[in-house]
Amino acid sequence: MKRSGLITTKIGMTRLYDDGGVAHPVTVLAVGDCAVIGNRTQEKNGYVANILGLREAKAKHVAKPQLVAAEKAGVKPYRKVVEFRVSDDCIIPVGTALSASHFVVGQFVDVQATSKGKGFQGAMKRHNFGGKEATHGVLKAHRSIGGTGMREWPGRVLKGKKMAGQMGNETVTVQNLKVFGTDEAENLIFVEGAVPGSNGTFVLVTDAIKKEHKDLPVPTKSVSTDPVETETATETEAVAE
């Protein structure tokens, strides 16, 4: 069984206390208006997936291909759209609103986001180089990286050589973070530990691939947002009494 993940927004970090009074550092993730806006099927696409969208956007702020795709699917355009590959029994109907209760307190999740950009950095900070000696004839080259290439053969710098360059601003995945708690009223997920990226970054949350899970809602646990159904149900109960 492979369930769908969620698109969330990083709010920031805080601390929460367990029943024993021990403080735990947690990252707050907002699910917001995350909803299913499409599906991929084995017959049509060759694989099975749920297409999720987060943060409804105006038509003028969406690229034309995404806008046309949303119109064909009969859904509203979203700022962030992601596919999550799932098993056949975890397909979620289009239009389903997802909530923080998709994950269970105590389970482990994997999070993926774009890390903070740190600009152009030297090799010591970027790759944790030790640097050169501070004496014995080393003159104004204490933080340099030394030789980078060969002489006659191959006579060039090999690809992937650890050198100075842009640091951060790349996709980072952190595995096996524990779900400390959820707030269904505010649609928030509290993940124990740090999550990559600055506040406001889109974060993809999925069930931890290296852990076993039990008693998870399949395919999901959605929250009804239709007030008409709630009022009708209340009136029916009143009449029955």
C-alpha cells in the first residue's frame, strides 16, 4: 500500500510538551486548501497517481498550460501542483479536500523542500574542507582548495569536483521525522525536528518509506466543507426527536 502525500506550507518552529512535561522542538506545517485536482490511471497514463494542488490562484497568475489543464479537469487553478504516485487502492476522487488528519500522531514521515539559499560560498563552508596549515610557509592561502586537476592526462578538472560555488537553494529530503501532533481545527501538522527551507516554503510530506505503518486512513480522511449537509442533518435529527 502506498498512500498519497500532502502539499503543505512551512509556518515556522516552536516547542510543544508531552504528557511528561518534556519539551519537543516541532515544525508547524499548514495543509491549507490542499485538494485533489486530478488522477493518473494505469490504463490511460501507464501509472497510478493523485494530482494535488495547494493555494488557489488567480487565472492571470497561472501559466496557460496549467490553466487549460485545470479547465479541462473542471477544477480551479492552484499555485502549487504536485503528483504523488500511489497504489490502486489509494486513489482519491477529484475534488476531495485533504486535511491534517491524513497523518496519524506517532507515525513517521519524509519531508521534501527547497533549502535556504546561502549564496556563493568557499569550499570550507560548502564542503567542510579542513583548510591548509596555518604555518610552515603557507602564505595567504589558508582557506583555498589546493590543486583541482591533473597534468598530462586527462588534463582537465573532472566533473563533480568539490569547489567553491552556490550553496543551498536545492531540493533536500529529510527522512523519518515523527508526527508529534495535529490540529484539525486549524489544519496544522506538528512534525518533530527541523524541516528544510525558510518560512513560507512549500513542503511535501509523505509516509516514511523506511518505516512500517499501521492504522492509517486509506486512502485518506477528508473533512466535509459543505455547510448545507450539516444543517440538513441537524434539522432531520431535530424532527426525529
